[in-house]
Amino acid sequence: MPSRRPIALALAITLLLASGFAARAASPGPIAIRVESGKYARHDTPVHVSILMNRLGPEVVDRLRFGPVALRLTPDDASSKPLIAQAERVGSTVRLSWVIPGPIAAGRQGTYQLDVVRPVRYESPWRINKVKLGEELRHGDRLVFRYNNATVSSPAYGPIQDRDSYIHPAYAPSGALVTGDFSPFHPHHRGFFLAYAKARAGDQLFDFWNIHTDRGKVRHEGTDTTVNGPMTAQIRARHRWDDKSGDVVLRERWDLEAIDVPGAPYWLFDLTSTQLAVSRPFEVLPYRYGGMAYRGPEPFVKGKLDVLNSEGKHRIDGNLQPTRWVDLTGPVADGSSTYAGAMIADHPGNIHHPTVARIHPITLPFFSFVPASDTKVVIATETPLVFRYRVLIHDGHPDAGLDERIWHDFAEPPRVTIGVD
């Protein structure tokens, strides 16, 4: 089996190839891929490259079926151990995902070759299993998280607190639970979720965060695709945001994607939320919380939290401050000195980035990115609003160096260009 470098979640870089490439690409020769690290040092940095199929030629496209392909560091050395990349057809493009080996210093560049001739055998450890409440993402025999697309209820709270369209439970690589649900301390908090507490469409006011108020609820509408690729695990799902009467006022799509990170002490996945108002503009009104959120488990409530953001601030001084990422950790059990938790990175393409984060300053182990903290956000009926986040689930306390590296790879990826030898 060929060796492979560590892989993290893929970044999206869409390329249009030079017109001269199409004429030469019909023969399945090696495809040269040039990578420039840019102004940041890179360490096993993930990339995505989308190549228009009509620029490749049918013979090359036929060889780039969904599956693993090889990236060779030395183009003339057939014995060199390749990197493993994933090729998949997405619409009219071929999408390649792999990791740039590192460490690579800032300002460096290198050229690799995509081998479309020699077959590669590799099976991903990712598995998405359909279960009663949704899709479980597993890495080997370890459960990473469950995306709940069916109604989750609790006899302690009744139907008013029923919920779906969120992630819980989620676990660190050690097996420690890092999300909470139906807590006695704010039972409406729910793992990794996205909801707005103060919103309006026309003269109707909504609260999709505090679902016990019965002023709106996010509901699962359908799961379009699940993918167990050679490296990536993908879930695409649709949500409807219903008013009290059950009429939909906002539609949302979640794209979840994880990539194998062998040997790394963390899990990574991207969550992209694409939101579109239905019949009239949907306004997210200024409020202190509401947006992409993370809620920790019960041991976090009584134990001392260790919270850090990109500005070096913590639970209290970081509350309601703009930031690029927030990392929240707590004890894995009551009285334990062992910690685990999660970091969420906010993409610079998100509206009002760097986004204000609400970090609860006393009892509740949660934070949320609040795009409408100071200024309302309007979601139109014609053009969707897209939010992108990268989630790092890890054991231990926040690691500022790791968090910063993950954010730079997500927000300011290396430059990738393609040609043909």
C-alpha cells in the first residue's frame, strides 16, 4: 500500500486552466501541480482544486473516476512513494483533494505531478452509517459525531423541546464527549447548531434559538448525499426554518466534509451553511447571541473552562468581542484534570468578519459567532448568504499555535496552479 501524508479538511480553490492546456491534455500524461506556500509557513496543509472537465479531455477524465490517485514528488522516479489524493466528479469539474507535505517555509514553492496512469489502491477509514436518528460519522471503530436528521426528544422536557438538524454527540479522538444536549442548564442548547435568536420577516418575529418559546424551529427537510470517499466523508442536508404555523420562511443547506488526518490528535470538519429566504427577506436583528454555536457537555458546567480566542482573550474578556476563532475546553468528567473541547474558525468571507463571539461568562459552556451582534443581516430571496466554518475537535487545552495554523490554512490557503509536462 502506498504511504500517505496526513490529510486535513480540504480548502476550496477553483481554477480555470489556460486555453492551451485543453489541446494537450487529451493524452493522459502527468499533470503538473505547482504549489506556493504564500506568506505563511505550512504544515501538512490541505487543498482542493477543481478542474473543468472540458479542459482535461475525455481520456484523462475517464481515468479520474471517484477514487484515490497518486501525486508523485519526483516526476521521473516511478519508485517514489506517492501522496494520495482524492479525485471526484462534481458537476462539470474534477475535484482533487490532498495535503501539501510539510513543514514548508513561507515564500516557498514546489511542483508535484498527478499520475493518472498507474492505479492506486487505498481505502479510507471514514464510514458514514445510517442510524435511527441520522448519520453517524466513524473513523475506524471510533465515533466522531452524529448528524441528527430525525427528531430527538427528551421525556424531561416534552415535545416543545424536540429538535433535529444539529450535531450531537461529538467525541474527541480519545473518546471523550465534547458536546451537550438537553442540559438542565439551558436545555435548548444542542451540540453544534446554527440558529438565530432574534429574526424577522415582514411583521413576523422569530426565535429559532430558544425553541421552547414556540416562535420558530429549524427542521430537517432532506439528506441529499452522503459520501464515503477514499479520504473524505461528506454529508449534504437541507433544513427548513419554520414559523409557528409550520410555514417555511428560510431554507438552508448544510455541507459537512471531513478528511482523514492519520495520526493527528484531533478531528477536523468543515461546515458550510447556505441560507436563502423564501417569500420575503429574512432579517437577523441585532442581538447578543445567535448564529453558529457550540455547546459543551455537563462536566463543563461545574468544571473550570479553559477558553481562548485568536486575540489572546479568554472567557470573560473575550465575550462579545470580534475574533477569528474561539477554542472552548473543559474537564472530560466531574473533577477531572483531563480536558477536551472544540475550536471553531470563522472564515473571512463571512459577513461582518471578524465576527463578534458570544462566550457565556459564568455558568454555561457555550459560545456562538454572532453575525448580527451590532448590525442586522438581511438574507435575500434571490441570492443566498453563505457562512463557512472549520471545526477542530481535540483533546487537551487550547493550543494557540495549532488553532492559528488551522485558521490560516482555512482562510488564506496556498496558491495552486496547474499545467502539463
